[in-house]
Amino acid sequence: MSNMKKKYVNLLLIIITLFLIVSIFRSWFLLQKRSEAIKKTQDKLTNLIDEQERLNRELARVEGREYIEREARNKLNYGKEGESFVFLPEITPVLLPTPTPTEIPYNWLKWVKIFQ
């Protein structure tokens, strides 16, 4: 019976070892997936921070007095005191009719017409 006990103990140790190996590989795989997700999230965060900085610079530029004044001049036709505006009419290009292509006869037809 001693031999039989050793077989059962060895079998039990092999099963436990296999279970531990499978658990370790599963944990390693999950760790890899989670580290990829963290990297993607960090990249996304970096992009969003850059976008926020760009938008903050744009906001500071738009809130500036020069921008507001330029937009009022361009879009609303406002001006400073003493300035006068000159409105020029829009120049429309003269449209010429497109020439119709004339039929060019073959060279041998030209010779036939000459000798008729």
C-alpha cells in the first residue's frame, strides 16, 4: 500500500503543479492586457491634455481686444472714429462663349474637293 500512497501523492502534486502553472499564465496574460489598456489610456490622456492646451491658447487669443476689434471691423463693418470705408463693387468676370469645335475633314477629302 505504501507504493499506492506514493502514486496518489505524486498524482496530487502533479495536479496541483499544473493548476498553479495555469493560474500563473492566466495572471500573466491578464497583466499584459491591463498594461496595454493603461498605455492606451495614458496616450489618450496625453492627447486630451494637448488638445486642452491648444484650446486654452485659442480662447486667450479670441478673448483678446485685438481679435474682437478685428472681427468687428471685418464682419460688422465697424471702424474707429475718423475712419471712412470704401466699398468696392465686386468684379464679375466676363464670360465668353466657348467656341464650338469645327469638323476637320480628312486629308483625302480635301484633295477630292480640290479636283471636283
